Amino acid sequence: MLATLLPFLFVQAAAAQAAGQTQPDPRSPMEIVAAAPASDWREIGASEMLVMDVGGGRRVVVQLMPAPFAQAWIGNIRTLATAKWWDGTSVNRVQDNYVVQWGDASEKKPLPPGLSAAGEADYTVSATSLNPREMTLGPADVYARSTYFYRGWPIAGDEGWPNGGAQKGFARGARAWPVHCYGTVGVGRDVSPSTGTGAELYAVIGHAPRHLDRNIAVVGRVIAGIEHLSSLPRGTEGLGFYAKPEQRVPITRLRLASALPEAERPRFEYLSTSSATWTRYAAARANRQDAFFIRPAGAADICNISVPVRAIP
Amino acid sequence: MLATLLPFLFVQAAAAQAAGQTQPDPRSPMEIVAAAPASDWREIGASEMLVMDVGGGRRVVVQLMPAPFAQAWIGNIRTLATAKWWDGTSVNRVQDNYVVQWGDASEKKPLPPGLSAAGEADYTVSATSLNPREMTLGPADVYARSTYFYRGWPIAGDEGWPNGGAQKGFARGARAWPVHCYGTVGVGRDVSPSTGTGAELYAVIGHAPRHLDRNIAVVGRVIAGIEHLSSLPRGTEGLGFYAKPEQRVPITRLRLASALPEAERPRFEYLSTSSATWTRYAAARANRQDAFFIRPAGAADICNISVPVRAIP
């Protein structure tokens, strides 16, 4: 028997009901976000951001995942940034519709002391360790039994929500993991049992490579300057590695934002995924009502409901 | 009530059974494709390809959709290419994680005579007009009740397959339409009731914007040289338009491949989506068995099962 096809997903109806609405919001997703009250935004802490400069004024900012996800790798990343380990390394791989990858091209640069070794079990966390009040049900998914947004991040789970989502939280033993979307940052590794240290990182620059979920550590996402990575020339060697050393893009400086002088620190905020604005925004992403659209999709995949992030002036 | 979450999709089991196998294929998707017999490949006709040169030896090849999809627009595109209408126009818009768009930046260049006017109803076709022998069931989808591959193209439909896919073909009244994936080429338009002529085209360079399905005409896909579009500098104006005319990327020549001298014509072939190799390839995309993967996904969305296309030497 071939797999039963999936019922059409009425995100709109569900979200509108959750928001106490009976009619779809006529505004575009961007208009809904622009109208959000200040209380619906959450500032990202300075120790939760990496600031990577790649020369010529090109700056990339990466937001790190919150606990309890990928904490061993993120601890290593903080150690590496504090040791200025990435300064003088480079972007070495740009594979179209897949990833941009950076780190030490020689693979011989000594690592700083004190790095942790994470195991494959750490690609997922216990779903019951998450705060139910911070969880918002996400859309249906072909890769996982459940999805949700947790403190601003798209997450998948291996169990459905109790009572079809009416009751928050998961049963004991349920696992949860971050998903790979456009802009997701993960940890390069060798074949199993290697899980990588965090010294070799990549950012997704194509269609969500969800097959990497639970196979690689997701540690963050690019929140500014992804165009400085996604528009780089593609590498012509296998897997998109650059053929010649001079094609590599030097990383001039990579720091935790908290390590920069306060005047130089970027400040960003994300739309709380527990807010009323989020509910309206997610519904509008699934059912575009703005003038351009003649037929709302009635659904959106989790990577098509990107969490709004903006600079704080 | 929130929407019922979707059952996990066992593409592997379904595809393995269809192929008469009981064990997953241990090879990578690329290895499976490399081992395909010559009879599993289909050459793309010279009148089914656009060859776009953007200077500096950068060549982009677009495969046009087969009948019955989008034929009014594709007829216009053939007329425009034959009239050399795009020569001297430019790439004017590059929006990160969305589209690259090209055409006449002045919006004043006269169009050649004889263009057809397509209606919004032409965004879809009657599913019963498709040849059932060319249809292969695709994966579960959150945007549509059914998906399949038809003559090498990912397609969605508004009805499930009869008998869960055991019987091919759709009921009378069922509609089918091409889906937006990475590399998809579509027709830019103004707000409804405009459907565009085909003179303004875009290619997707990010996560599949499936909300555009049935809202815009899909006419083809980039089969070579997408890196010459996806690596262009992003535009800084609204929607990614270039701020200054000199930032636009000139299109030096755009022709149907059939209009080029025979020695200059590119030749490409695609893996037949009705072949046994396709079945194995699609199963492997959903359940990666190669050494890098520790946990196969058990599923793949339709845009993550890209149809293999290769140059004929």
C-alpha cells in the first residue's frame, strides 16, 4: 500500500480560532508584524550572538540557539570565539541550494583547550524539559509527527501533541529537535561517531535540507547579513569546496557580541512566538490575504513561517 | 480544534514495495542515479529549452514545462525568444531566499505581436487530461492533497489518488498544477486579473515558495547555470530590486536552443520519473542510507526530491 495522503491543513482556521477571530486578517504578514506592540518583541542577549566579519564591511550575525538545545556545541563555540580561533580562517565551501561552510581550511589549526565532546544523543532533547508555556503549536509536517515554535525557534518532535494540541506538552520519553531551514547554522562533522566540535560551521542557503535534522547539530541561524554568504561564488570542487586557496573568503574577525565594545554591539529582537501577533502572522503566512494573492495556500510548511527578527535602532 | 497532525510518511516502505524490494537500497541517491541504464533517461527537446547568456561566459539554461501546463505563456515565451525580445534587457531584481527576476526594466519596450492572453484558470489543468502512464505518486505534502511526478516534473493536485494511489488517475473535475521549488521559473505579473505575458520571468533561489502555487504561472526550471543567478548581489530596494541601473545584469542573448546553430545547442536529459531508477532514487532521498547519515528522515518533501538532469556530452 502506498502511504495515505495527508489531509489538507487548515492552519488559518486553527490560528484564527486561537486568536479569537472568525475572519482572516486582511493584512499581509509584514503589515501584521509591523503593527506588533513593543511587548511582543524579545531582545536577543549579547552572549547569544556571533558577529562574523568577512572583509569589505561585510558582517554576518548569527543568533545561537537557546537552552536546552545543542548546549555542548554552543559552549564550544563560545570558547572558540573567545579564543579568537576563527580570526584568519575562511569560508571554504559554497554549494548551491545547500550550504556555505567556514572554518580552518588546513584542518590543522590547534583547537583551544576545554572543548566538550557531544554525542549523537545530543542532537535531540527531552521534550518534557521544555517550558510548556513557551511552546506554540506549529504546522503539519511531512518529516515529524509534531512541530512547534519554542522561544522563537522552529522545533520538531517525535510525538504528536496530547489531545491534538489542545493540551500543551509531551509525554515522557518524547524527543524534540531544531529543524533545518534557510539560514540555519549547524556543525560540520566527519562520519559517525564524529559529531563535530563546533569549529566547522555551515549556514543553509537553499531549500530546507530537513534530511539533516537529527543527523547534525543545529546551533543557530543567520539573523543579519546572510546575503554576504548566499551571494558568494559557488565552489567548483566536490560538495562546493573552492578549487583554489585564493578563492576562500577570509574571516577577519569572529566574536560573541558580548565581547565587543558596547558601542559596537549589534542589537536585535525577535517576535515572541508565544505572542498574539505571532498567531496572526503565522495564520497570514498560510493564508495570504494581500492583494497579490488570488488563492491562499491554506497551509505553510514550518520553514515558510520564518520568525521575524529585526535590528533595534 | 487545532488541525490533526500528520502521520509519519513511510516513503521508503512504499517505494521499496513498488520496486519489489524488501530492503532499503544502501547506495546514495547520486550513486543510484549514476547507475541508471541509458533507457531511463529522456533527452530534452531543443525547442523545450531557453539559453540565456548574461555576459562573461555565464550561461543559464531553462527547461520549459511540457503540455498541458502553462501552454499559453510558454507560447508567448517562444514568440518573445524568437523575436530576440530579451536581448539587451536585464536581471533587475535579486531578493535573498526568494527570486531572481529578469525582463525589461523600463517596462516600456514594445512586445511583439501575437502574444496570447492567459487567464487565472490556466494556472491549473484538468488532472484527467494527463496520461496516467506517465504519472508517479509523489510524497505527502502539507500544501496539496496529492503530489506526483509527471514527465519529470513535480506536480500537485486537489484530489487524493483513487484507492490511496493503487489506482492511477484522478476523478473528473480534479485539477493539477506545477509546484514552486528551488530553480522553478515563473511569470511575473501585476495584481489580479493580470497573469503576465511571460516577458517578465523569475527563478526561485530560496526555500520553496509554495504559497505562489496556483497564484502565478510556472513555466519551467533552471537546469544549468543557476549559480550565475543565485550568486548575484542582492538588490537593496524593496522586493530586492537593484537601486541603480548600473547594477542590473545585462542579458546579452536569450534564444530557444532550437534557434541556435546545431553545434552550439546544449543537450540535456532528465531521469524519467516513470523509471525503476526513479523509484529507487526517490526512496533513497527520503531514507538516506549513505555513511554520513545516522538517522534516515523517513520522508522527503516534494522539493527535496529534485529530478536529476544532466548534460549530454
